[in-house]
Amino acid sequence: MTQIHFFFLLLLSSSFSSFTLAQLTPAAAPKPPAKPAPVTPVPAPAKPLVPSGPSGDSSDISNDDIIKILRKAKNFNFLIRLLKTTQLINQINSQLIATRSASGLTILAPDDNAFSELKAGFLNSLDDNQKIELLQFHVLPVYVSSSNFDSLTNPVRTLAGLNPSRLQLNVTAYGNMVNISTGVVNTTIAGTVYTDRSLAIYHLNKVLLPLDFFKPMALAPAPSLAVAKAPKADKENPSMDGDDDQSGSVKDKSGAVGLNVGFLATTLVSVGAALFAALTTPY
């Protein structure tokens, strides 16, 4: 019986010790949550430089398709229509592809307002070749960045050719302003529509009209007022010429004979008068 009590007390004391130690032992502090690893942002794909405004986003535009670029920029419907109807767009796109690694292209693009300000019926008065020349006059066969217009040499060559008397295009840069003169039109570049390393399209508020379209046509030379020479004698009728020569010689001879007869008659009259005077004079 004593042993049972002892065992019971021993069990109570061990339980009390365990409870006291558990109360006195402080709980371990919770670990802070692990910080997430920093995420490196993925760089956005490079886009060609296109200013904000009507040009919009050009990330889905092919650099070789100028029609898509102009349509995306808006307000170039007249220019798009002319490029299509003259089929010049095919030549420009082909030339752009061929010169991409070389010189590139620069397009001076008049907007719809510029075409609407032309004289009524002007475009309809041009034939197909003149329409093509008008469009070529707006394309430079070299890439020119917005900061390199001052490096051009006047007159500037265009796809229409280099002829200062017919196709005069002069470019003058004053700081950020670029002035363009054709001898008929003066205007400035209003902004950039599109540019990359081989193609640049600049916005114009006026259509560049070549001087050749307004020069008066050269008049046909007036007929000469010099007196026409008498026609030469007909070689097929030599007898007529011979007759004329003979008649002339006869006339000359007859004139000479007449003079000789007159001189002889005068001499005889003078001699006769002298003899008559001598015979009638008394001695």
C-alpha cells in the first residue's frame, strides 16, 4: 500500500514538473516569410521612330509597304490613290528593297488638304506621264534623316531627274525648320510620318509643283522673210537656155552695129559740110 502511494506521488511530481517547464519555456518566434526573387522585366521589341499623332502605332507595318504606312498615318488618301493609279508605288517599293543596304529613299508626302488646295481640274489636266513625273518629284533617291537636310546640295536630285531649268528643287535647313522651294511653291516640312534606317516619309502641307508644268511652251520659229531666190534653170531644157543666150548676143550685136552706123553718118555729114564750105568760099 505504501508503495502504491509512493508511485502515485512520483507520477504527480513528474507531471507537475513537465507542466511548469512548459509554462516557463518561451515559444520560438515564427520565421519571417521568404521574400520573392525580383523579376527582370522583358525588354519591349524595338519600334521604328514614329511620332505621336495621326501616324499611330506602326509595329504591325512592313517597312517595304509604303501604302500601309500612309494609310496608317491617315490623311494621305489623294497621294495613295495617285501612287496606285500610276502604278508608281511598285517602282518605289522595288527600289526601296534594292537600295535598303545602300542609299535608301526619302518621300515628301503632301496630305489631302494640300491636294484640295490645287486649282480645280489641275490633276485632271495632266497626262499620265506628267502625273508620274509629279509623284517622282516628291521622292529623293537617298535616305535623309530629319537632322541631315543641311547636308544636301542644291538643286536636289529627285526620281524625276536633275534638271534645274525644269525640275528645280532647293532645300534649306534653319535649325529645326526645313524649307523646300520649287520655283513655284515654297513650303516647310510639317512633321515626320515614318522613319527607319533606310526609309523616311515627311509630311508636307503643299504639293510640290515642278517649274516645268508652268513654263510657256516654246513657239514654232516664224518663217524667214528673206526674198526667195529665183529658181535655177531647168537642166532638162538646155535649148531654151541656148535660145536666151543667143537672143542676148544678137541684141548686143545689134546695139553695137547701131552705134557704129550712127558714128559713120555723123562723120560723113561733117566732111561734106567742110567740103561745101571750101568750094563756095571765094579766093
